[in-house]
Amino acid sequence: MKSAAITAIVFSLVLFSCFPDDMGKQMGEAIAKSNIMMSDMQFKSALNNIELYKLRTGSYPDSLGEITFVSDMDRGNFRMVEYTRLEDKYELNLKVVAKGVEYYPDEFWTGLGCIRSNMMKPGTAAGTPLPDSTQPADSLSVR
């Protein structure tokens, strides 16, 4: 019994000596980055489905539950946002905003029916019409 305990202690010491000293910090940074990426994906997924619903039906849904033809993943993302229809536009907010998430640039909101959001910079003129030329998608990503 004593040799098994000693073997376990030696094995643990060898195992933990293989990890860098700042591993906890690196893991924390990686988790923070993944939280930011998940928040971005959840918000944009809901936004895409709302805008697609409008394209198909001619109006925005009264609730996210009205949106059909979505994946289970997208439906799960709906739980992460708050949607409110505002006459012919809407408000969309992330329920939990990960630390480090940045506001989307003004250009992001061009042509969308979302006129209020906790992802907008204060003072953003949302809901503006589409410009004559479109911007490349990579210019609208969160950095």
C-alpha cells in the first residue's frame, strides 16, 4: 500500500512538472477568447435568422419562436439573446456579454432592422439603408 502511494506521488510530480508555470494564465486567456468568439457567434446567428425571416415573410417575427427552419444550434443561440420587435424594426441584445467583447462598427448595422442593441456603440445610426456598394465580409468582423 505504501509503495502504491509513493508511486502515485512520484507520478504526479513528474506529470505536473511537464506543464509550463503560466499554464493557468494561458488557459484563462484561451477561455476568455473562446467566450468572446461564442458571444459573437450567438449574436450574429440570431441576427442572421431574424433577417432571413424578414426576407422570407416580409416582416420581422413577433418572437424568436416564430422562426422556422433553424438548426438545434441556432435555436440554442436564441436562448442567449433578448429579442424585442419594435413596430417595423427590432432590438437584439446579448443576455451575457463576455468580458472583452467589442461593439460592432457602425458599418455592421447598415441595412439591418436592428435599431437598438447592447452591441452598438452609443450614438450609432442603426437601421440605415444599404449603400450602393457592399463591403467585404471580413471588414465587419470583431477583432
